[in-house]
Amino acid sequence: MTLSGRNAVVTGAGSGLGRATAIVLAAKGAAVAVWDVNADGARETVATIQEAGGKAVAVTADVADAGSVTAAAARTHAGLGPVTVLVNNAGITNYAPFTDLSQEVWNRMLQVNLTGPFLVTQAFVGDMLEAGWGRIVNISSSSAQTGAPSMAHYAASKGGVIGFTKALAIEYAAKGITVNNVPPGFVDTPLLRQGFDPDQVAPSMPMKRAGQPEDIAHAVAYLASDEAGYVTGQTLSVNGGRYLA
Ligand code: NAD
């Protein structure tokens, strides 16, 4: 399985799952634009890829801001050329009992986790239509499959990502563009550690361990490959058996 000759964008690639995904895509031959609102994180990911002999560029971008996305897409096109692999991974989380959930917090969650993928996908789907080939992988969440207390806003945003995935998959099925989503469950990253201790979660998992970022990255790389060309609109749950879709 090779991604040689493909140009990819991974959002939120300055940390966690996005970083691992950018590294795996680059190791398989893709040139990767490492997008993150955290410029230092993006640069560290790029340095890791380049040290391993891969090609990557760091792009500072806030996926929740239309102007920032437009500027970042222009920098990406200037640095790499047309993009035909897009991983919408950037996301935030926080926890609030439903009655404490302010509209401001609700809106911000949807803005980053759902409007972000909308804006970034609009910025690159034209490249894919022109190429007659494209791969869009959206990172959703097992919390949208199972529900989760104090996460109504997060689960709603990720449920939206799953619906967005299915709608685009049908819209572009005849155009050579596949659109799938990966809902991780309990993967050891800084985001997970905001709410959970991975060691405490492990005993409740069928595989008796939290996930590692690479577990997600390899699933994304498969969905980005030629070999996954007949797979679209799907939810590929990578969760150690936590939830069986
Ligand atoms: P992380 O916090 O390690 O990484 C997220 C990255 O996204 C950070 O580098 C952050 O700077 C970036 N980011 C945040 N807001 C952004 C914005 N507006 N624009 C651009 N970049 C932004 O978290 P992670 O665990 O690697 O999460 C990655 C994705 O996986 C998220 O969408 C998250 O919701 C999802 N997810 C993670 C888990 C898990 O167990 N870790 C479970 C389910 C879903």
C-alpha cells in the first residue's frame, strides 16, 4: 500500500492522533501539509517527518475560522500543489453537565468540530473533483455511538461529523472521491487525558488497553489508499472492541 505521489492535509496534526496520522501518511509516501492552530506543534511534527526522509510542510491554521482556512489552503497549494487526501482530525473537547452547558461553549464545540471539517473540505474538494480521485477521512468519536455524560455538545458535534460523512459520500460516490469516518475510542493523547487516565480506562476495555495514536493512523492510511477505493460512507470503529457498530 503506497501513498506515493499524493498530497495530503491532516488538520490538528501538531499533537495526538493527527500527528501520528501525518507521520504514517508521510512514511507511506505522501507529501503532508501539517495543519494546526498550534504552530510549534505543527513544526515538531514536520521535523519528525523530515528526519525520517519524508516530505511535509507546517501550516498554521484555525479550522473554525473561514478566513484562516482560506489563507492556509492557499499556503498549502503554494507549498504542495493540489490536495487529494484530506484528514479532518482537528478537534476539541470539554465536559459540562447539560444544565451547565452555555450556548457559547456549545457553539464553540460545533464551530471547531463540525464547521471546521465543512470549511476545510470545501477548500479542497475542488482539487479532488479535478483529479477524479479523492479521499476524505473524518475523525468522529465513539461518544457519538455510545453517548456520554457531560458530553452532549461534543457527542452532537461528532454525530454531525458522521452524518456529514454519509451525505458527502453519496454526493461524490460517482466522482472517484470516497468519504469515510473513524470514531476512536479512548486513545492515549493529551485530549483524552483532559478527562480520563488511560490506565484506569484500560480494565474496562475488551482489549485491556487504551488505544495508541498509531492504531488510528493506520486505519486512516488504509482509507486514504487506492485499495480502499470501494469503501465509502463507512464508519470504521477503531476502539479495541469498546463499541461494536
Ligand atoms: P489532541 O488534543 O492531542 O490533538 C488535537 C489537535 O487539534 C491539537 O494539536 C490542537 O492544537 C488542534 N486543534 C484544536 N483546535 C483547532 C483548531 N480550531 N484549528 C486547528 N487545529 C486545532 O487530541 P487527539 O486526541 O489527538 O484528538 C484528535 C481528534 O480525535 C479530535 O477530533 C478528537 O475529538 C478525536 N477523538 C479523540 C479521542 C481520544 O481518545 N483521544 C476519542 C475520540 C475522538
